[in-house]
Amino acid sequence: MQQLYPSPDPAVDPAAVYRHDPPPADRALPRVLVNMVASVDGATVAEGVTEGLSSPGDKRIFFLLRTLADVILVGAQTVRAEGYGTARLSEAAMAARRDRGQAPAPRIAVVTRSLHLDWSTRLFTEATVRPFVIAPPTADPARLAAAREVADAVVVGDTRVDLVAALRALRERDVGVVLCEGGPTLNAELAGADLIDELCLTIAPALVGAGGGDRIIAAAPLPGLHAVSLLSVLEDDGSLFLRYAVGAEPG
Ligand SMILES: NC(=O)c1ccc[n+]([C@@H]2O[C@H](COP(=O)([O-])OP(=O)(O)OC[C@H]3O[C@@H](n4cnc5c(N)ncnc54)[C@H](OP(=O)(O)O)[C@@H]3O)[C@@H](O)[C@H]2O)c1
């Protein structure tokens, strides 16, 4: 993998680029990173899932980001479409996390209003740490009870999850870094509320055309143009790995 920006490096170690110190103890919300892959023409899926856009380099960055996260935040539709399982890390990655004072593996947190999730899937049955299910107070009580059997419920908002309150609740549980893995609907809500600190975007060297799903941020127009600042560009086998700072550095 080579770095093209900010300084050319023909054999960069991505772990030195994608690194995150824990946020200051008095920070009210966790740091939020969003990681997405898109084709050159902006498609986020090929034949309904992301797999066709992903490359070995993309998977390397995907898992590297997971090693940094305390929580992986994901929208329920992505869980359903991609068949989400647990976050498995290598022994070395888990050891590095312990050295940094993190839990051995990140916890997955699913944002859902419907609670239409299959509680018998690996995500809920094979996790070494219980996932979070983040739902609004109006969620169906029977489904919420079923969720509580296999996950820790965070109930915030009104008819929808209030993402600021959700992130605050995670921070109160000592969560420093949240990695959002999409999808575009959840990303849009985070972006609309100015909650994204960093966007990690893989541009896959492919064109998809129609049927390529939403763009990386979809479902709601953002209130005005959101400027982003380029932090780094890596390249591997034609895929580009872009890191952008989003918004002002929150206090
Ligand atoms: N290219 C990539 O990197 C990438 C990454 C991720 C996903 N994807 C693709 O994107 C597609 C899924 O994305 P999507 O935009 O359709 O859905 P999504 O963002 O994954 O999930 C949307 C769902 O999340 C829940 N949700 C989001 N905000 C909420 C809130 N404030 N309160 C309560 N619930 C909330 C709702 O779940 P309920 O419906 O349960 O109420 C909503 O239907 C899939 O095709 C997937 O393959 C691509």
C-alpha cells in the first residue's frame, strides 16, 4: 500500500495513518468515524451488497478501523442486507487493544426503530461481548424484551433514536471511538447532526451504473454544504483510501 498524500511513501503502514488516541476524558461524545466503500460513480453496492466493491486493501482498512473502535455502529438495514456477524479480530489485534486499555473486541451497536432483527443470527448468539441495540422508547415492547435477551438495549429519543443521546449514552459507558459502518441512511442522520469527525472512504476502481444503491450519505438532504478536509490518500491495486476530517474539531 502506498501513500500519495500528504507525503508520498511507497510502502506506508496503514496502521500508522489510521490511528486514534482516545478522546479527552471530559469530551461528552465519542469520536465518530464513518467508513464506507463506493465505486468511482458513487455506487455503494454491487448486486445488493458491498462485497463486489471491496478489495484486499479495502478489507485491510476495514479491519484496521475495527481494531481502533470501541463500538461499531450500524443501521439495521445494513445488518439485514449484509448478514452482519460478530467483529472478529486477530490475536495480535486483540493484544494491541488490551495494551491500549481497550476491550479485546469492539461491541456492535445496531440502530433500529422496528426491531425487526433476527435474534438467532451470529451477531447475537456468537458475540463474545453483548451487542447494543439502540431503539426509541416507542419501540414494540415485546420486541424490545426479545432484544434484551441477547443484547444491551439503549433506549433514547422519541419515535426515532436521538443519535446525540445515543452517542452520549455510549460515552457514559466509557466508549471513546465509534466506527459507523453505514449505511447511507444512518450516515445521513449523523452528518445532518454534525456528529461525524472523520470519514474514511474507499473508492473502488469500478463503475456500477444503475442499481448501485444510494450514495454514501442518503435519505435526507444535509442542511447546507458540509466542507471536509483531506487528511490522507493511500492507494493499493487501484483502490484509493481517502480520509477526511468532517466539521470542526469538537470540544
Ligand atoms: N458501501 C458501503 O460501504 C456500505 C456500507 C453499509 C451499507 N451499505 C449498503 O447500504 C444498504 C443499507 O443502507 P440503508 O441506508 O438502506 O440503511 P441503514 O442506514 O443501514 O439502516 C437504516 C435503518 O436503520 C434504522 N435507523 C436509522 N436511523 C434511525 C433512527 N434515528 N432511529 C431509529 N432507527 C434508525 C432503521 O431501522 P429499522 O428499519 O429497523 O427501523 C432504518 O430503517 C445495504 O444495501 C448495504 O449493503 C453499503
